[in-house]
Amino acid sequence: MTSTDDKTQTRIALVMRSIRSAIGYNQIQFAELIGSSKPTIARIETLEMPMKGELYSRMVERLEEFGIKIDSNLDGVSLHFDERAIAVLEGRLQDADLRRPDRKK
């Protein structure tokens, strides 16, 4: 990988981790969302393997359906969460079944 490729892959890993955290998904759930596997997500996030263009395109498409837009340019990466994504997150935060067992009422 060249240094440009390294930067691109680092940005992809940052985007994936940031989005997963924001929407409260683990690697398995995120893999299902974008049509991949948990090991692939883990390897991409730890820079053990590059993300293939086809998977990246599918991720961007699925996230846009979810209400999340990725904008990557020379200055960096920004994420935009529209009302659809915010509504999903709000629902997940209010769902007691998704809480840790020691936090359930």
C-alpha cells in the first residue's frame, strides 16, 4: 500500500468505527447492515486489510438509506446524520432490551 492508500484506509476505519459507535452497532450488526462479515469489519477497522471498492460503495449506499452521509475530501472526513439516522439512534437508546444486562430494569 502506498501512503495515499494508507490514508484512505485509515479514513475508512475511522468512518466505520465512528458510525458504528454513533448508531450503537457492534461489528456483527454493522457487517449485517452493509452485507459483509464480522471478521472483515474487524480487519478493516484495524487496518489488517484494505476495504474493497465494491464493499465501500455498498456501505456508502446502505448508510445513505439509513440517513448517514460521508463526505471525504483533502481536508478530512465529515459525517452528516439526518433525521432518519437520529430517529433510529433515539429508538435504540430508548430500547431497554438493547441495554447491558446490568442496566436493564
